[in-house]
Amino acid sequence: MLVGIINGLFQLYTLAIVVYCLMSWFPGALQTKFGIFLDRIVSPFLNLFHFIPPIFNIDFSPIIALVALELVEQGLFFLLRILIG
């Protein structure tokens, strides 16, 4: 039960990052109420990975952020398996 809830939260946050990145392609999409909401939720995490410079004007930090989020999720599940059994 707990694992399912945690998995759902990680999937929801992953979806939020993907939607945020897709919205950045459309002019004015991030200035909507939904865009501002996503910006408040996603930007603090994505800003951790902005040390990577864009290559050919493409920002790869969201991809690195998604990989890091997946590693954190797997590490958390590993710890839960050890603690819960």
C-alpha cells in the first residue's frame, strides 16, 4: 500500500516535469495559472541540474533530473524493502 502511494507520487511528479518541459515550447503557456503552478512545483528541482550547459541550444537538464528522480525512487524502494521486509 505504502509502496503504491509513493510510486504514484513519483509518477505524478515525473509527469509534471514532462508537462512543464512541453509547455515551455509554446509561447505564453507557462504564464497561465496552470503553468505558474507547475513552475512553482518543478523549477526548484530542475534548477539543481542547470549547471549543465545547453548543447546546440538544447537544455538537457530535465533529462538528467528525470534520471536522478528515478534513482532516488529506486533507492527509496530499496530502503523500504530492507526496513519493511
